[in-house]
Amino acid sequence: PQDVETVIRRRLADIEDCAAQLLARDPTFTGGKATLILTIDPNGGVTAAVAQGELGATPMGTCLTDLTGNWRFPKPTDGNTAMATVVLEVKAGRR
């Protein structure tokens, strides 16, 4: 869990960029919560990502799942595929 949080913190700027891009296209976007369910392969790469919750089936959810393809996690200690669930609260606003 700590390793997952560390990776997410390092990717906050990318997540904020998703929100800023969406806000530029849709000024009514206010943000919300998304739950990302990630499948992490034995080498630490994300092989599948699903966004659920308030932002799941939205352009923001799509942007988030697209981002995860570039995320790298530490290798699972047991050498198997691992699952991680991450809850994100996305706030609309410009940096």
C-alpha cells in the first residue's frame, strides 16, 4: 500500500493535467471521486486499469486509465500479478 501511494503521489501532476484539460473543454466540470482498480504485473507494470465511481464512466475516468499505462510500481513481492485499488478525489481548477 505504501508503495502504491508513493507512485500515485509522483503522478499527481499528470492527474491534475487530466483535470485541467477536461476543464478547458468543459467549464462545468467540477471534479469528483474516482476509484481506480489496477492490475500490476510481476514486473511492476500496469496491465489493466478500470475507473469506477462518480468519475468512472466520464472523460476524466478515461484520462486516468490512459495515464496508468505509463505507471511503474515496485515488483510484487510474491512475484505474481497484484491488484491495487486507489481512490482519487479530483478537483477542477487551474494550477
